[in-house]
Amino acid sequence: MIVRQHALQIAAVVRRDMEGIRRVSVVRTDGRPFFDDPGDTSTGEDSEAVAAAVAATVSYARRAGTALATGAIDTLTIRGREATVVAQPLDDLHVLVVTCGPDVNLVLLGRVLARITATVGPGA
């Protein structure tokens, strides 16, 4: 079970271990915001809009994964010209969302997120 203190720790670790992080959020799979750290220069929508968009995207990806027999969704990555968004389920109810600059090393970010989810995810 994820509590607010976990979300605060996650945001601190991601920002400490990676440069270029713009926003760290934890959203609920029902579309409600749980935690949002927009950083010093907030860009993008408010936390409610972010949560709704991420929940819908994760739901769609899970349906696509089922249809295509990919197994459980580990990570979703949306690359744009201005930013990249990485969404990674933490448990059945929460999704970690990291928005970063387009030049961030996604392999390194993936390793940081894997380490985090191993300590707070359902198997932890």
C-alpha cells in the first residue's frame, strides 16, 4: 500500500538520482491525483487533469497488452519534442508518473524507477 510518505520519498529519490526531472506524480488508477510534485517551474495541466489522462492511458495500455498478449504492463513511455513522460505502475491502485526533459537518459531513468518500484511495489 502506497501512502503519502512513500510518494514524497519517491519524488526525492528520482530528483536526487536524475537530472532533468520536471515533474513527479503518483496518480490513482481511478483517475484521481494522489501526489504531485511539479517542481519549481510547473508546466502542463493541473494534478487532476494529469491523473485523469494517465489513468486513461494506463487503462488503454493494459487492454492493448491483454489483446496483444504482452503480459503485465511494466512501463509506458510517451516521447514528445518538449518532454518525455514515463508512467510505471506501483501497485494495482497507483501509477508513478515522471516528466523529464527530452534529452534525459531513459535507460538510466528506467533503472532508477525499477529500483524504486522494487522497494514500494506490490512485491516489496
